[in-house]
Amino acid sequence: MGPLIRIGERALVGLALLTLIISATYAQPLPIGGQCVPTAVPFTVRSEGLAERLGDIILQCSGSNPGATGKGNFTVFLPVSVTNRIDSNNMAIDAVFSVDYGLGFVTVPVQGLVSNRSISFNGVTITVPANGIFGLKISNIRGNVNQLGSGGLRPVTAGLSFPLQLTQAQLTVANAITGFYSTLYSKGVTCSGSPLPTTIDLSDLFTAHTIFFSTRATEGFASAFTTRGTGDDTGTRFLVKYTGFPANAHLYVPDMVAGSDALTPTSGGDLGLPQAVGQYVPGSGTLLLVRVQSADATGAGGTPLPTPTGSSPVTLNSVSEVTLTNGAGYAVYEVADANPNLIETAQFPTFLGLDKVDAPSVAYESISMAPVSTVGTASSSAPNPRFAATDPASDCSILGDCQAGYFPKLAVQSGAIQLFAIAGGAMLSPPGYIPVQNVGGGIMNWTAIVSYTNGLAWILLDQSTNQNNGSVRVFATPQALAPGTYQANIVIDAGPLAGSATIPVTLTVQALTPPPPPKVTVTVKSVVNAATFSATPLVAGSLATILGSSLGGKNVSVTFDDLQARLLYTSDTQINLQVPDGLGSKTSASLVVTADGISSTAQTVMLAPAWPAIFAHGVLNQDNHENTAAVPAAPGTVLQIFATGIPTAASVSAQIQDRTGLVPLYAGPAPNVPGVQQVNVAIPEDIAPQTAQLVLCAAVGGKAYCSPGTNLYIH
């Protein structure tokens, strides 16, 4: 319905302009003679704007009768609503009509009458000077260019109905184009424990590794981010909204943000620039955002922080807390300085202080130009400028980093899914499986959506939304289906940057008496350590992985010497399990997999009292970030190591490079994760920065068993 309305609007505008051309051509001119040449310098304006200032309309008139005087009405028609500030009589108080008789333009004391899409200056008196040459100018008309829609360049054409002989009756007074693009590094923010420093400023928050998420704002064209102009209530503003945060959360944002062309741009370090506290040279004409105090929830009002003065560079290190009410709050920034000749961008981190997490939660952030308004017509009180509430598109195409590694990127390794079922009954085949991975950076929020080619509601997903790595199991619900073949597509959508993937699904529904299923052979190809996927001895109570074929089914079991193992995950090719605790001191056991009544050939697996193995990605720094080369740990901080193969009775120690016999602060079961042990170890304070080898050892019965070394990054 939207496009139809816009087409209709354009048709009405075209008809109105045609009427204007005819009326201007045949209108009775003033009795002053001569001819006028209209010109305009069209401004580039923001398509999000509801009250954008349009270019001046100028008339150069000559050949008139010297001394002749006439009075007439001058009307400008627009394809959008005129949105000037008006008084109680609909008279514009900020649009200006000027006359130049040879000494420069002088304002005529006649206000413009605003009527929807037109403004009329009625009763203007013109007296021709002795040389017969004079000029007219209409300036500071504002228009709701958002009515033209978004997308590419949209010209704003003015129709002129003047009591003068004009060489043309239409002028382009503005070109509307999208003015604001943005990147939110994480639209969904996973709330976890996050420390705050004693002194809260930008540099100390970085040093304390307080969790943050970055916001980037980019101009759609040079001069889209402007400082406060004549007749404006504010400069360009941005409204940043936060929702869904826990009650004990604290958010901090920089008071001032140095843009991309500043001496040192402000940056959290996760969007292509190095982590830095911004530096700004006063009066440099580079992009500077300042926080607005006491602005309302639309971004209007309040007082911007003072712009730095002087001649020396100013370090922008101060931050302020965002007031949260029921987990929601907002911050407002205003452009205090900018370069109108460059496309500029600015990015800033929002820091999350959270001393503990009572329950999992995901918070959200959004950004728009401000003040946000729904007033799209002339008003006596609505702020100028003001903007429609629009969700900005990604700025990566402007900055050329859409494929950068710091953005999330979806990877789905799944072919077409084939399901089989009985009409009116249940599935005959195992469920389909779709693994989902984020192979890029940041946090990737994704959804799974089903689109049916034929039939309805015959697919059931075990989950339809998640973050980063996960999976979707696909079940058929054929109870209402007749025999036949049904097709659908499952779309995993992770947003415009991370991408999407489409997985075809075919369901074959057989008659109530289907042919016997093909003979299935349950085959065990290998039994490996679940942490390293290496063939090692297994430990009672630890985690193991079975790889093979035809391992899945409705009823699956695994036994070690007739002792049932606890199954954590099953599929056609893989089983994750916990080795039974009751194996005692045995050195080997006979393993059998049974799927839907069909058993594998017994396979002998070796057992050991202990066999520590550290999980891949299983070493976390004290701030819960994974220990990597990019996120190293500091000496004196505590590591969280997750491993398997360590019995409860074992004496546990750790080794970091040449530092042996390190006693853990904690060594025991990981909370709520069967078969996984957690070992917390402090890094020696005097150890040098390096890439060290981390080893866990478990002593049982006087014999020590040690894990393979894994890289530990220390800064």
C-alpha cells in the first residue's frame, strides 16, 4: 500500500505543478514591465528531515519601467509540506522575502502565509529603480522532504506563481538524499559480568576490560552532519536508545566523541580503528560530538556540553552514566564541529558495568537522528531541525568495510534435508540438523524462518532464534498430511551484514503401510576424547565422542561393559556422552551403541584413572573473554580453564611455561555442565609477556597424568 500512496502523491504533485505553470504563464503581471530570470542554488538535504532548509529562490529582473510601482502576491508551491515555524495566523516567522534595488538585498516586512504545500507573500510592493534593474529573493523555506521517501537522490522542485514575467516557473531548490547511516556492533547485547574501575573515565574503563559495544554514525553526504545554523534550535543530533538491561546494570558513554578526521578519533577498537581516547583540536573544523544534558526522550531540548576552546589539543577522557529506568535509557549527542567538505564518521563505545548476572538476558540498542518527531507540517513549537523515526541502513558500504573480519558472518554447513514420515503418523527418519556458526567477529543474532512451497505447518524447529554458534533440528509433523511429497525452505537470517542461508527441505509422506525400511547397520568408526577429538584413554565420568554412521534414532543407548552412559547429543554420525562413573579401576571396557534396537559390533576402548584434556576455546580470562592473541591475560589475573578427564578425587596442578606445580584456586565440576571440570589458576605476577604453554595435571594413586599443552597468551 505504501508505494501506491507515493505514486498517488507524485501524480497529485505533478498536477499541481502543471496548474502552477499555466497560472504563472497567464497571470496578470504587475504594471512595471520587464522580464525576470528565476534561479536557485539547490541544497543537498537529508531525506530523513521533516523541516529541511531549502535553497534560496532568486529573481534577476531587467527592462522594467523606471519609477513604476506595483503590489502583488508571490506564491511558492512545493511537492512536500512547508514546515516553517508559524504564528497563530499561519504566518511564517522565519521565511524571508528580500528586494535588491542595487545596494544589496533588504528584507521586506511581509510574512509568508503557509498553507499545506505552499507559502505566499501577499501584498509585496515593488518600485522599479531608475536603471530598471532589481532583484528578488525568497529564503529560508523549510520542507518535509521525508515525504519523498528514502533511497537515491530525490529532487525537490518549486513551482512559482509570481505577478511578473518569468522565463521559467519551476526550479529545483533541493536534492534529498539519505543523510545518516550507522553500524551498531551488537544490536543484541549479551549481558554478563563486567567489572568497573575505581576511577570511571574512558582510559580506565579500557584498562579494566569493562565490556563495551560500539556505535558508529556516518554521513550519507558531506555536510549531512551540521552544527547549529541560523534559525535552528539545535545542531544535528543523534538519539541512542538502550532497552532490556538488568536492574543492576550501569551504562557509561563518552561525554565527547572525536570523529574520523580529528587529531585522534575516539574508538573502542572493534570497528577498524585502534582503541583510543579521542583528541580534538578546538576550532579545527573536524567532527566533534558532544553529549546533550537533560534532553527529552525524543532528543529535543537540554543543553549540549560546552565545546572545548583554546589552541592546544584536548583529550576527551570523561564519561557519564546513562540513567536507566526499568532497564531502559537514552543518550543524546549533538554535532559541535564538522567539516562540510568531507564525509565524516564517528564511533564511540558504550560500557556495561554489571557486578553479577542473576539470569541470562539480552539487551538492545538503537540509534536515529534527533529530535525524533511526527510533526510533518508547519508548527509553532516543533523543533527545527527534526527528523522522522527511521532505522538507519548500514554504513559499511560508504566506508568500504562490509566484508571486514570484525563484523559477524554467517556460516551454515548443511545440505538439503530429506525427511520421511507416515501419513497421519510420525517421522520415519531422524530429524534434520542445521549447524549455525559465526565465523566473523562481534555478536550474531540469527533467526530461522520456514517458507512452505506446498502444505502448511508440517515443520517443527527445536529453536528459531539464537546468538552466534548454535544449531537447529528440523522435525516433520505429518499428522494432517496426505501421502505425497512436500517441499519447504528454511532461511537462517543473520541480518544484512552477516548474511543469510537457505536450506531446502523435502518431506516424503508414505501411505499408512509403508514398505519396510532399508536395513540399517550401526557402525562405530572411532571413539575420541570430547575435548580434543583425539584417540586417548577415557576416564570414568569424563566426556567422550563416538563417530560413525547410523548412530541416531528415536531410542539410542551406549553401554560400557553393560553400564549405561549418559547421552548428551545424538545424530546419525556423532554421539556425545559421559562415560559411566561405575567403571572403577578397569583399564578397558567393551563399548556397544544401540540405535532403535540395532546394535553395533562391540569395540574395546582403553580406560585410565585420569587423562586431562583442555577444550578448544576453553581458556577464559578473568573478565570472561576467551584468551586469544588479540585478548591476552595479564599477570596476576585468574584463568578459568574448562577440561574433561579429571576425576573428583584427583590432585590437580597447573603448569604455565616453566612455572610448574601451580595450585588452583578452584578445581572441581563446572556448574551445570556434566563431565566438565573447571580449574581456576592465577597467572604468576612476575611472569613475562609471552605465548606460553598451559598444561593441567591430575595425580591419582601417586601417578600424574598431564594434558597436552595449549597456547596461553600473556601481555
